[in-house]
Amino acid sequence: MASSTESKAGTSSGKSSSMKDRLAKLRELDMRMNEARKLNHAEVVAEDERKKRPANFEAKRKRVEWEYSQEEKKKECVAKGEDFDRVKLLDVGADEAEKWERKKKKKNPDTGFSDYEQATYRQYQRLTKQIRTDTDQYNREKEKLGDDFYASSNTLGLHQRKDSEEAVDRMVEDLEKQIDKRSKYSRRRTFDEEADIDYINERNMKFNKKLERFYGQYTTEIKHNLERGTAV
């Protein structure tokens, strides 16, 4: 009787231990499924955010990070009393310098005004190259706006952001520079309707203007005499 009772107790304890192991495995599987579900949801949200970004977002981000690192190095050089340009050139290899020089020579210089489309494009390139992203301000705006930071079809952009005084001052300064530059351009001379017509076509008009410019001071009296009919 004692041996049978011990065997039954051993069998029941073995069943309970196996049941506990199965329950522990089930809990572990459930935790893994929940973790996989969270990771999947986070990846879906991140992918949706990447799709909403502009096509050149990564290139701009890398450029901003590079500019930020350059600014930090410049501050370190100023603190140490070193020349930043000289320190920067020490890290540039000869092959990279040659490649950069060739690329610089291939750039098409500004040939002046060709049409309004090219002028607008050049101005856009000039203005965008002057933009310097403030990483701290960027992060503050991102924390402040939350989900509204990235524009969507419902974004108005009228009250969410407010331009700083420094940005407004930069815009005014740039506009003043543009006005000053335009004032130095050569303008088309206005046509004088009351001037005497002494030409038969546009080519003859330009030729007469050249003659007047070089010999006008010598032929003014003769011209007036011919017009009055008193020339000998």
C-alpha cells in the first residue's frame, strides 16, 4: 500500500511539473508575440513616416550633419587658437583635392540673364545654399508640434509656426541686396518719340548714332544750316 501511494504521488508531482513547464513556455511565447507585434507596429509607423518625407530628405540630413560637425570643429579650432581652414586641409588627401579641383572647374559660370526661368532657378539655388539648419531649433519644433511636425493634406501651416526675428531680418537684408543689385543693371533706353527721325531702318539708326557720337560736335552747325536752307 505504501509503495502504491508513493508511486501515485510521484506521478502527480511529475504531471504538475510538466504542466508548469508548458505554462511557462506558453507565457514566453505570448511575450514574444507581443514584442514582435510592437516591433512590427513601430516599423509600420516608421515606414509611413519615411514615405511622407521628401525624396532628398536623407541627402539633406547628411549635409546638415556634416555642416554641424564642421561648425563644431571650427569652434574647437577657435578655442585652441588654430586656423580652421588649415586644419581642415590636413585631412584632405591629394586624390580628393585633385578630384574636387576638377569638379570645380567643370562648373558652368553665370552667363548672365538668358530667360526668366533660368534666372528664377539661379535665385532659388542661391537662396537655398544660404540656408543653415539649426539642429536645436529643429528638435524643439519637433517636440512642440508632435505628430503635426510633418506636413500632411490637412496641414495649413499658418498658425503652427512663427518665423523668428532673425529669419525676418535675414529676409529683409537679402531683399535690400537684391534691390541694390538691380539698381546697377543696365536698362533698355527709353524711346524718345519727339526726337527727329533721320534714319530709314534700325541699322541706319544705330549708324547715325555712332556718327553723332564721334562727329556731332563738328557737324552740328552744318546740319542746322541744311535744315534752315541757308547752307552755301
